[in-house]
Amino acid sequence: MVFALVLSILIKTFLAQAFYIPSGSMENTLLIGDRVMVNKLAPGPFDLHRGDVVVFVDPGDWLGDLPPDTRPQWQQTMTEVLTFVGLLPQDAGHHLIKRLIGLPGDRVACCTDKGQLTVNGEPIKEPYLKPGTDPSDVPFDVVVAPDSVWVMGDNRSNSEDSRAHLGEPGGGMVPMDNIVGRAFVVLWPADRFTLLNNPEQTFAKVPEPTS
């Protein structure tokens, strides 16, 4: 049992960790209550790519004040212990999950005359968007800062993502150091088990940044 617990802690710390989805900002890709597994080796030994779904630590009070935990102290402690050893998924807490749209140096803008998002001047078709959702109801044109990424939810009309923090310190960018890892599978509920594949075709024609 001790060996199993140590192994679980090591896996959660260095390789993979489960997270709980608390909001509808990534619908319909991820639904409230989904549990996803996150590969913690990206960024690191593995690179991140445009289109990846990433979990990251709140880079600057994006979540605001979190509601107090009103559960009995023993229940809070038990949850913390089980989460620490990897037997429970990490609650959202100060973590967010969004889709990576822009890498360092990329110019991300919206929208074209046809209402499309562009990355480095290339319009992209986004099949992962929630049906009936526009690429953005907020016009923007940004160049992603070094060692940072630009993230957006799949449910664009209900996502407090990079666009909502343009005028704040950091300009809506998420530092690479804040990224916990890349979500690669929906584990639970069982009937929603699915791999979170990167939509490679969406970004296939995007050129590398010129500066």
C-alpha cells in the first residue's frame, strides 16, 4: 500500500494529474463535471502546439475571489489528502483550462470580413467551437509575448479567457511557467471517455511568426 501511494504521488507530481471541470467555458469539448487527465511533461520534454487544451495556474486574478469552502474541516482535510496522493482529481481552485491559440511571437487577431480568427495572417476554421458560437464578439489584434501563450475557450460567448484581460498587466497572456500541462483524455463520466486530439488541420497552414 505504501509503495502504491508513493507511486501515485510521483505520477501526479511529475507525469500526469486528473483535473475536474467546474465551468462551461470549454463546451462542448468539455462539460461541467468532466474529469480530464493532464500530461505534465508538456511543456518540458514535450512541446506545446496551437490547438492543445492546457491547464494553467491563474496568471493574475482571472478567477477573482473564490467562494469559501463551507464543508466540515475533516472533509476538507480528507479531500486535500486524497488529492495530494492522486486518488481524487484536482479541483479547479486557482487553475483554468482553455485552448492554446497563439504561441510566443504569434499575431492573433479577430475578426476577418468572414468572421474568422487569424493567426499570423492565416484565417482558421475552428471545428471545436460550440455550435452557434462566433470566434469572438470582442475585436482584438495582439502579438503574443515571449515565453507566453494566448488562450481561448471553445465556448467563446461564455469564456473569460485572454480576450477579457487585454487591458490588465500581462495583456491577457499566460506565462509558460504557469502551464501545468496538456489535457489529453476525458476520463469521467465513463460515457464521455474520449481522447482530446489536437486539431492539426486547423493550424496546418499557419506560418511561423516573422519576428
